[in-house]
Amino acid sequence: MGAARNQLISAEPTDSSTLERAALTRLDLRRALALCLLVFAVSFLTYSRTLPPNADEMMNFALTESLAKLGRLDVDQVSTVGANPEEYGRGGHRYSKYGPAQAVLAVPLYWLAQRLPVGAVDTVLLENHALTALAAGLLYLLARRLGYRPEVALALGLLVVLTTPAWVHAKRFFGEPTTMLFLLLAVYWAVAARQTGRRGDLALAGLAAGATVAAKYVNLAFVAPVVLFAALPQEAGPRAACAIPLPLSGTRGPGGAKGDAGEGSTGAPASRLAPWLRDGAGRLFWIALGALPVAAALGLYDCARFGSPLESGYARWEQFKTPIWEGVGGFLFSPGKSVFVYAPLLLLLPFWGRAFWRRDRWLAGTLLVVFALHLGIYGAWWVWWGAWAWGPRFLVPLMPLAVLFLAEGLDRALAKRSIPWLAAGGILAALGLGVQVLGVAVDHTVYMAHLLPLNPRPDTLTLYDLSRQPVLAQLQFLTRRWLDFAWVLREGPSLVSVQPLAASALSLVAAAVGFAALWRARPGWGRLALGVAAAAVVAGATLFALNRYYRGDEPAMRGIAARLGVSAGPAAVVLLAPDHVVPYLNSQKAALPTLGWSEMPEPLDSRLLALLEPLVAGRGEVWLVSQYPPGVPSNGVEAWLGRRAYEVEEVPAGPLRLARYRVGPDAPRLTPASARFSGGIELVGYEVLPGSLEPGGMLQVTLAWRATGRVARDYTVFAHLVDASGKLVAQQDGQPGDGYRPTTSWPAGELIPDHHAIAVPLGAGASGYSLHVGLYLLATGERLPVVDAAARAVDDKVVLRIE
């Protein structure tokens, strides 16, 4: 039966059935695409807008954003997310330590979000839904290439999504779905190469292996057995797809004696081994040729970030230091992380897996080596359980290959109609489905957060304590408040957002119709058109739902995005909003270099200063987006920015503040003023930026103050623009140094720069102005008098000439 199956899909048919086999290949591709569409629609029905501010997911998104918006590799915009010193590389920038494949694949989605009224985060989160759907379709094709019936291949594609943690991880932005797809793709092309012997298939196997490593560097160990499997040569003829006869023993010659092949028979084993090795070396060459572009790109990527192709940014303390028996035992038997708890169907592996082993020992052996390496290497990782993740996160990429191992047993049970085995499989599949439904219904991090009062690392509490089993804990959160579907409204009279829910449901119905139309062996043009229309409906309904989610966001966030999108000239953003970074990134799609941080008192962190200085230098404007109140002494970043630039405007924006600064010179070229105020304050000089006194423009002036002694009270500075008739045209009042240098804090003798930006009315003239400057008590409005050498009050302001 195995040999017959392996003839089912022939890459180069040579008999009279050529056309029939070519049609079968097209049919399988069509069915695989239909399965992808169906799985995506099912997955999108459970879509959530969840991007927690953890390192893994946030770093992947930030790299996507930097690539799509700026063509850069840094992730400075989310530098508040737990950074290690090793993550800071060339130019002082922070870089993602994770493989770049996931971020690169998401760039088209971000590019689309930039041009449509949809959220950037929302749209990028579609990636793992799509990759999981593609993995289901690819598993179908792999099963068909191995000769399994379409019904069995379809069952495998559905089972891997609906009964394993792959479904739950499709909702998040971890890199496991990317690894899952590329690892499965490497196995697929390795099998294809062994069946066809074509160099192109070998190169594609190498390319897929390289992409697997680009998803996560440790994957190099896991694809190595697959590469070796593809490289081992195979005898010609209609043999099993993956059988590898090793020519290491002699043959019987005409005389019947072992090794007696006539003249030169003593060299027969070596003479057979040499061509075999040459063939294997040639196959390895084509595999390496396929992997070369990815390897070169990864080397250049690491050199561009850290100056070395061998440096990735992982911290020195992130090591494989767990006793291997502990991690492997946890993967298998831990109540909180056992793969059999989160994918009960895999309990059939000891039974059905033996049939797959007997059918094709070389492929089965290769997969078993991959499984063992995954268990052993990740079992030794310092956080082998994958931190705050649903199930054994690091084993998710193995799910399609593990389900494939059940194919032979499932096929035989169906063929023989073995009720006991089918019942057992059905029960385990139903249990797995129930586990995944709980996982997609409630964000599993909710339970982790509830355990925080007990332990700062609550995930460790769930590993071995059955009373804190995460799957069972999900039941208590099945309430409106915690349901993790984007269309659920957690507050208000309505339970659901009708329009996106209807769009998601329509997407599922259309995908089901398209699947039914494309599954038939001879669908005809009408059914093909119906399938294409179904795909269009799924795409349109998905974008419609994303638009409705985006429109339902807080208007202030979209207002910030709109304001930043009209910056004139070179601009940058300083983002001081760690509690609101995800909604901000969802809305803000303008191509502005951004530095994200948390406020801190001065002196500022050296890494922060290394990023702030070049960000501000050479910019016409700098925008500050902050969640902190103004003028607070701990606002060291804002105080630094106030000394380097002129604050032009400031507006509240929901939970945030939006301030715009015009960047001025580092050191003002002062015009002497020599004005003395009572209370020990002097105005030493001032500078007006040239060309800033245009109607509709912004008068930018720097005042230079100095205290002659201790100043007892805090005064407010006023700067009034007055025309030739003495009429007040515009003004700006405020605490010195944007509120960060109150007069009571001035050390005697220190020069205090004080920037002001005054909006010039559109209807104002272009000349004849003067600037009146002084100080007053905010509580009473009483002005501080200007005094002469004898300390007599002569005025309550200083009149400065401006051109």
C-alpha cells in the first residue's frame, strides 16, 4: 500500500496517466487553499486585539514597524520593555534579539495598515492567523504527497489547528507559528526532494531550513536532521518515498559467494559507497545553495546591529541551565505544561505512531530526532515552560509533525472502521477541542495576573500544582469581563459589537461555501468562481471588522496620530507612555523616528541620552507624547527636552499629553540685557531666532536668567509681544524652563536658559514689535519690580528689541 501511495502524486509522470496526475496535483493545491481559507475564517472568529507589552511580542511588532515605516532595524520606540545591556548595539540603538523572519513577514500587513483606516497593531496581528492557516493547508499537501487519502489529509489539517495549542497561539504575536510553518515547509520539500531527486526541490528544502533559522536561531539544531534526511541519496525506481538503502554490505556474485562479483570484487562495497557519497555531497550542495541567501541576510543583519554575524542580542544570563530531566519531564508530565494536557490527541502516539514508523522508518526516524532535540534543548532552557504562555509554547512548532505521526493509524482505523480506535480518537480530539476553546475564549495571562500577589513569577506556581492548573482555572473567567474576543464589549448595555461580529460570521460562512465549492474533484468554472468570490468576501469582511475595531478606539489616540501626520519638516517623537504604548502604536502610522521610554529623574540614563541627542539634533520639530503630568520634578526627559527646544504648543489627548517643540541651537547667541529684578534675579541676555517673527509663525526666544543669591519665592515668567502702539499681540506665560527650573531652585551664579515660543497672529504686521519680559507671583499676579543700581523700582517689565 505504501508504494502505491507514493505513486499517487508524481512530479514527473511518464506513463499515459500524465494528464490525470497533473490534474490531481492541481486539485490537491486547490483543496489545500480551500482548507487555508476555512481555517483562517475559524481562527478570525476568535480574533482578539491582544498585544501584551512583553519582550517577545512587542519586539517583533516594533521591528515590523521600523522596517515598514523607516527602513530601519532598531526598536527604540519600545525601549521601555525590559531591556538587557546586550540588546543595545551599534549607534547606541536597541535591537530585537529574536529572529527577524516573523517581523519581515508582517511588513506587508503593516504597509497595508498605513494606507487603510485600520489599526496597525490590529492588522499585524492577522499574521499568525494566516500562518497557522497556511500550516494546516501545507500539512494537507504533505499528507497527500506521502500518499494518504484526501479525507485523512483533511482530518490532519483540521486536527492540528482545532485540537492543539496552535489555535490559541494564532491569536498572539509570539514567533512559534512562524517556526511551525517554516519547519513544516522544510520537511515538505525534503520529502519532495527524496521523491523527485530534483535540484530545485533540494534548494527549496534549504531555503525553508534557512527561513526556519531566521525565525529563531536555535532552530538550526532542529532543521539539521531534516537537511540530512533530504541530503541522503536514494536508489532510482518506484521505491518508498523516504526509503534509504545504505550500500554498506557486499552483494552475491554469479558464483553465489558473498562479495564475489568477479574481477575486483574485493572493492565492491567501497566502489558502491563512493558514488553514494558523491551523490549525497551533490545534494548537500543544492540544499546549501538554497539556504545561502537566508544565511547571508542573517549575517548582514547581525553585523548591521552588533558588528558581528555571531551576536544576536541575547543576555548572558539567558542560558540552557535547567536540568534536562526537569524540563523534559515537565513537557511530558507537568499538570501545567504537559503537551498531553494541551493536546490530548497525542496520547495516541505510542499506538498509532508505530504504524507510521513501520511504513516509513527514515521519515519517522527523522521526525523523532527533531522531537527529541526539541524536548532536550528547550527542556534545558532557563524558562523551559515559555513564561506566560498557553501550554508548552516551545513545542507548538512540532504540532503538525506530531499529528502527521498519527496519519497511518488514523488511515487504518478509518479503512477498517475500527470503532474502538475511532471512538478513542474522537474522545481525545473532543477533549483537545475543549481545551483550545477555553484558551481562545479567555486570555491566559488573566489568570497569571491574578496569581501575582502570591508570587512575582506566577507562571512557576502552575507548573506542578494541580490545584492551580491553568486549563481548569480558565473556567472561572468565562464572564463578559474576561472574554477575549475582539467583538465582545466588556462594558455598556450591548454585549457584543454587532458589525464586526457579523463580518466575522460572514467570513466563516463564505469560507465554508468556498471550501465546499473547491473540494469537489471536478468543480467546473462556476464553482471555481464561487471559491474565488468566497475568498474575496473573507478578505473584505476581515478588513471591515478591523475598520470597525479601529473606529471604536478612543478618539484621542487617532487625534494624536492625525496631528503627528502633518508635521512640517524633519520631526521625531519622544514617547513617554509605557501604559498606553499599544493603543498609541495602533493609531500612529506616520513615518517619524520614535524613542519610547519612561520618565525618570535627572541625571538621565546614559543609554537614554545616547538616543535622545541624535534624535533631537537636526530635527525641525520634536513631539512629546506623555502620560505624566507637566512640571513634575521627576520628569527628567521632559526637562531635558525643554532645555534643548522651544515648546510651541501643548494639548491634552485623552490619557496623554501632546506637546510640540521647535528645536533651537544648543547654546544661544545672547544679546545682552543687563536687567535686575528685586529678589536677587537678573536677566542676563536674550536671543530671538532669526525669521521667527512672521505672521502666522512662531516667535522663538531664549531668555537667560541668573540668580545673585537664594530666591525665596517661585515666580512665573511672562513674555508679551507688543506692537508699535503698545497693544498686546500675543504672549506666553509659564514657569522657567518649562516648569522644571522654578526660581527657588536656581543656584547662585548659574545661567538658566528659558525657552519661549509665542504664536504670531496671522493678521499681524511684519515689524514694529517689542517684547516685554518680567516675572510675577502666580497666586496674586503681583509683578516683580525691575530695580536700578540703588535697588529702587523703576518698572515692572523689561522691554527687549526684536527685529
